Amino acid sequence: MSRALHTTLSTALSLAMLAGSGAAFAQDAVDDDGLSAGGKLLLTGGVTQVEGSAGGGLTPWAVIGGYGTRDEIGANAFYTQVNLDDYQLQSYGALVGFYDRVELSFSRQQFDTERVGGALGLGNGFTFTQDTIGVKVKVAGEAVLEQDSWLPQIAVGAQYKRNDQAAVLAFVGAQDDSGVDYYVSATKLYLSQSLLLNGTVRFTRANQFGILGFGGDRNDSYRAQFEGSAAYLLTRNLAVGAEYRTKPDNLGIAGEDDAYDVFVAWAPYKNVSLTVAYVDLGNIVIRDDQRGVYASLQVGF
């Protein structure tokens, strides 16, 4: 294990324990069935995905972030670090869920090219920074409460992304330094099987989540991409699962592969969750097989 990876995991675990000790009173708000005082099951509101929306690590779900019900406002803040073989990604931000109906989010992604930046003539540690503003609206169904219905919870959303390296993006062939992703998500929790399933269709022009801009010499139009998640609740506060996310291949200079992860999510208290995952992002520019560890800390109410 690299020193940077060891530091990332140690810091995340330490922060989780510190935050948990300050929120110990939240345990009293959870009954024997795992229901919080706000009426939501632990972990069924998801964690925060890398672009800031409630969901898994890679893909948004139809759930609204935070533990607020239809009469309440909830919120989450998060910090995520992904250490790959040749790159590092940090993402942090916050979201607010209004009355279990509307979610607004803001996040910032910082992509460190490390030594690859030097090999490309950009300088070691050259960093792309992207800001993402998200909105999600629940339009039908209830993922948890309507167990006698086949209808999943359905939400529509959009993520506006803006990158700070327009000149570099133009050089590699990207057509724009900003763009909007649109998506539809469907999420269903099967309580008797302790199983949560999610499917998302995203319409996007983004290259590497937007880190390498939008559109390219191969393609500059929106394409539908599929994202899927499955999570199994081992206990009321511990879940394991996997995700898969397809991505467009717009740039001739930098072929792009699909992404997937295998994760463990733990909520020691209602207000705190820690997610650790093995993630594979495939080829990124001149480096193939970019794999590593994803660690994310979320706090909220």
C-alpha cells in the first residue's frame, strides 16, 4: 500500500470516528428496525457520488439526499479521495434535500495528473479543477415506503459542470470547457431481501466525467449512457455493493473506458457514513488500467 493511500484511509477513518463521537446522541434516534427519527432507513438515502448527488460513488440514485422526510429539510457534506495508479482525484461539496422532493448540490473535483502531467509537458502535479452544480427532482414512487408496489422511485436530474483549463482542453480536442449532463434514475429497495437496485440513464458529452472537457473530434453530440448500482444491506448500518458506469469515447487522443467499483458503506451513526471502494476507471489519456482505492466521508442530517 502506497504512503498516500495509507494516509487517505487513515485520515478518513479518523475523521469518521471523531465525527461519530460528536454525534453519539443520534443512536438514540434509531429504533430496532433501523429507522431514524426522520423516518428513513440508514444508508437508504445513499452516500454522495463523485459529482455531488446522492447515490453511490459513481452514479446518482433516485433518492433525495439527507435524512429529511416530506415535512423536513436534510443536508449532507462530503469529502472523497480516489488514489489511482498514476493520478489522484479529490471531490468535496454539499447538498440540500427539500421535503424529500428536490435536491440541490454543489461539488468541486480536483484531478491531479502527478507525473503524467510532466510527461505531457504540463508539469508534474498539473491539476484540472471542475465545479459541478446539480439539481434532482423526484417525480414518482417511493424507494422504501411502497413495498407493495412494483414502481420504483424515479427522479430526473441535471449536472452543470465547468472546467478551469479551457486552453488545455481545446488542445486535446475537447469542444467545450463546460456542459450539462441530464439523467433519469430509478431506485427500489426490497426490504425482505435487503437489496437495493438502481438504474440510471445519463445523456452526456462529458469526457472523463468532464475532467477532460465536453465533446471531441470523434463525437460532439449527446449520447445515452447506462449506470447501474446494486447494494446488499448486511446489517442496518453496513452495506456492500457494486456499480458500473458506461462513458462516451469522444476524444481521438484519449480513448475512454467504462468505470466500475466494488464498495463497502458503513454508517456508525445516523449523521456519519464512510465508504471505501476498489475502483477501476480504465484508460485515462496515456495511462491504461487506472485502478485504485476510493474513500469517502459523509456527514449530514
